[in-house]
Amino acid sequence: MRRLMRAFFAATLGSACSSASTRAVVPTGDDGSDHGARSHDHEHAGRHEGHGVGGAHHAFADADAWTKVFDDPGRDAWQHPDDVLRALDLTPTMTVADVGAGTGYFAVRLALAVPRGEVIATDVEPDMVRFLNERARRVHLPNLRAIRATPTASGLAAGSVDRILVVHVWHHLADRVDFARDLSAALRPGGKLFVVDFGLTARRGPPTNLRVTPEAVIAELAAAGMAAKVSPIALPDQYLIEAHRP
Ligand SMILES: C[S@@+](CC[C@H](N)C(=O)[O-])C[C@H]1O[C@@H](n2cnc3c(N)ncnc32)[C@H](O)[C@@H]1O
């Protein structure tokens, strides 16, 4: 725990906040006991400039380290993944995209929920893609595959998916309206996009100045031509926004 906190402070107060730095900072601790405020603060180590701009910092480069944070079993208590999946209203044959899937906390759950469908997990970090494809093989989920995205393009084909889930990624994006346009184009008719991120008053998440309010997300989705609203399914410390192409 202490090591994780030290790494976090070194990253956020030191080199990682300097635009001159390209040093990657990843969790080195074994902080399985507290996935709450600390680990999700820590998530942002090295990324305070926003990693949508060219991916220079690669703060999420080490998937084997990040899985200890993202897949910490303690996460379920505040993440409420079942509520997120309930909001998505999945049917077994759907094609679902998990954008910015990381190590697959949601992608694996989604793949189990669409046994006769498919989950396409995207990430800008090659090591996340490697990790998640290996994980899919290890846990025998042939309907889950990970693909490499770029900071500005999801890599999803136009009109190819029924649901898109974007968890704790929105605040990392450089041009969110453009990105929303790309995601909107990937939806099939009747498809829906869901954005989960930390609210301004959340007890965990990135520093407040880096957070994006739900109102801003809704406005960005509207600017991309989507109709968006806060979901009636509430999550602790996070908002859940659902959007569709009118
Ligand atoms: C905080 S992690 C969240 C991971 C996962 N969604 C979860 O909830 O566990 C953010 C992830 O988004 C990825 N990412 C950032 N910008 C992205 C982009 N433009 N497209 C795809 N992935 C992106 C990062 O590499 C990282 O794996």
C-alpha cells in the first residue's frame, strides 16, 4: 500500500506532470486490499496531460501490473458491475465493444453475458491488447477479442456493434466530440453507447480538475449527433450515461 502511494505521489507531483517527461509510471505495489480511492487515483499516474494526444506517456503500458488494480476483487463493492451490465440490457447474441478495456474487468463479464455474440475490446496500449487476448484464451472465452485502437479512432467498423461501453476512459480522451462521432458511427441501428466516469464529488478517481462532468459528456455526445441522458441506474461515485443515434 505504502509503495503504491509513494509511486502515486512521485508520479503526480514529480516527473509525470512535466510535459517533458516520457517516463512511464505503473503500479509496483501489491495493493490488493484497497482498490478504492488510492488505486483509482493511481490510475492517473503519468497521464495528467491527457493521453489522447499521441500516447507519448504510455502510463498503461504494463498490463501485468495494472491487472492488480483494475481486477482487484475489492472493486466490485464500489463498481457495481452487475448494475452496469443491467443498464446495457444485453441479449445473448449481441456484439458489444468495450472501449479502453484495459485488462478486461468489464470485457470478461460482457463476454459471459453474450455467449452467442461477440465482445470486441479496444485499447491504445499494445500490452493491454496482448494481456486481454491471452486472458480470453486462458478463461476460454472465444467470443472475446482485443484489438488495438489509436487515441483518435476506436478501430470499430461502421455499423458493427449493438452496445459500446466506455468505463473510466472519457476523461483521458483528447478530442471527445470526434471520438464520440467515431463511436456513434460504429453503432448498428438501435445501438447504444454507455459512458461511465467519476463525478466531481467522487471519493476516488482522477484529480478533480481532470474530471469531466456528466453535463459535459452529454453535451459532447450531443455535439456528435447523439441523444444522451444520465441513466436511472445509479452507481456509487460514478455517473452512467446512455446515448443513441436519433
Ligand atoms: C483507467 S483504464 C480503464 C480500463 C477499463 N475500462 C476498466 O474499467 O477497468 C483506461 C484505459 O483506457 C485506455 N485508453 C485510453 N485512451 C484510449 C483510447 N482513445 N482508445 C482506447 N483505449 C484508450 C488506456 O490504455 C487504459 O487501458
